[in-house]
Amino acid sequence: VMTGAAILMIIIMGAAILDIERNAPGSNIRTPMDALWWGLVTITTIGYGDRFPVTTEGRLVAGVLIIFGVAMISTLTASFAAWILSRDDLGE
């Protein structure tokens, strides 16, 4: 479920960022592949830095995707920790 949500978010936000940034002066997100790459490195919170928004609207889209990525990683980490703690063979 999380993987599907992440892929869907990358595609939706990638399309949004491409629409916003494609013709902006100084933009480096000009093709669909640029937008998908940007979405992938943004949602995973890597922030590679080769593609980034230059408009205010683009930065707002990026902020939403960053928050989603952090929430996704936090949920995954919490689920894994809960699974470890719920195991019966921990000596109890």
C-alpha cells in the first residue's frame, strides 16, 4: 500500500512540478523524466540537488512531497518497530 501511494504521489507531484516549472526562467525541470527524477529524490528525502524548483509554486509542491516522504518513512519505521516489539520470542 505504501509503495503504491509513493508511486502515485511521485507521478502526481511530478506532473504538477513539470506544469509549473517547464517554462519558468532558470528552471532545470523541463521534461517528464526530469520531473520523475525530482519526485523520486524528493520523496525519499535524498535531495540529490541536480533538479530543484525555482518558482514559489514549485517550492510549495516540493514542500508537500517532502512532508509526505518524511511521513511515509516515519510510518514504515514505526511499523517495523511495533512488529519487533510485538514478537513473543523476546524472552518474555
